[in-house]
Amino acid sequence: MTLLAADIGNAHTVLGMIRDGEVGSHWRVATEEHRTADDWAVLLRGLLGDEISDITGISVCATVPAVLNSWREMLSRHFGDIDHVVVEPGVRTGVPILVDNPREVGTDRIINALAAASDFGGPAIVVDFGGTATTFDVVDVEGRYVGGAITPGIEISLEALGRRGAQLRMVELMRPRGVIGKNTVEALQSGMLFGVASQVEGMVERITAALGVEPADVRVIATGYLAPLVIDECRCFTDHSPWLTLRGLEMVFHRNVK
């Protein structure tokens, strides 16, 4: 079976072809709300090329309602003969959600919790480094989603500094020579990289304490396209799973489509 998995985020949409549990071809494109269903269909056909004929299922999660509506229309009009699952309230994930209002939780976060619990077990903390937000999602020892935290993403933080700081500007996201910047560019890079790393380590320490478990018993999993920028600067990570969300989408598909 060949599954097309689509993780539609605020800034980017990640697409991956999954065969026998392994992610093969993959793409990251801008999430643009003005794209119509036909626009998305043309984009997919251009990216997938001949591989599009191999697709036997499609699994989608989204945090942007307008884009999700376009995808629903696209799936109906252009891929109506292919089984598909759109992750939303009512779709079986197998993950108990222990929060005040489960419908408020982003579907990508539930998907990450499912994949983390299935692949690594609990307790686990998933840190998803997106451009708009860095999210922390927590799975307890019984594999239940118990909540998490959301902080501004690296890219949006850097963009805000560039726009609001009179003498600041956008810089390349990369490791500076050291934590003590010798110029404005390095100072910004240090703040972004080492500041985020320190934030992540502090949050993981606090979450672990709140779970009431030993740090050695917690799997801390990094995912998201900006994870490689930060992961080597953090001592808390036990695993790096770049395709965690796509793996979770595959699991949900099989739970809902016979």
C-alpha cells in the first residue's frame, strides 16, 4: 500500500509518500489560503509525477480551516476513487485526550502523541519545531494525551524582532561562533538558537517534574523541520523523529479504513 500523508500547518504543508511504514518521497510547500481545490490538485500532480498513480490512500490533518476546506473539495473532485481520512473530532485515533476541551487541541498534536506512544511508549514529551509555533505535547505512562504547551516558533520570533526592532534585521538561522555574539547578526542568532535550546530544556524539566516521573524514564522526541537547528544544542532529547506526524497519519488511516 502507498499512502499520501499531508500535514497542513500554518506556514508549511509537509507531504510524504509512505510505503510499508517508511517515508519515501517527501515535500514541504508553503501553506497558502488563497489556493483553490484545483490549485492544490495541480500542485500535487506536479510534485508527485508518476508516483501519483501509486497512491492507494490519503491521510490529512490541518490547522488551517480554509485550506482544509480546499483539500476536502480537492479530495472529492480529483481523488474521489481513493480512500481518504481527514483527521478531525470523531475520527478514531486510539489516544485518550485528557484535557478540558479535546476539540480545541490541534489535530497535528494528537497525531504526534499517537505516533510517540506507538513508537516510543510513555511517558513521552514531543517537541515539534515549526516556524509559527514550537509545541510541547505530553503522553503519560499509559499512553494518554494529557496536554502540553505552545511557545512562539523560531521563525516568527525572528521575524517579529526584525519588524519591531528599529536597528534589528532578519538574519540567517544558523549557529553563531559562540553564545556571546560579537555583532548584531551573531547576537540575534545566539538569542534564537541558544535561547530556544535553553527554553526547551527548561520546559522539559518542568513537564517531567509535573508528571512526577524520573527524567531517565521519559522519552523526549524532537520533530518538525527546524529541529535539526536546535537538537544538538539540547541535552534533553532522547530521539529525533523527523516524520513523526506523517507516521501518525498513517496509523490513523489504518485505524479508520479497512
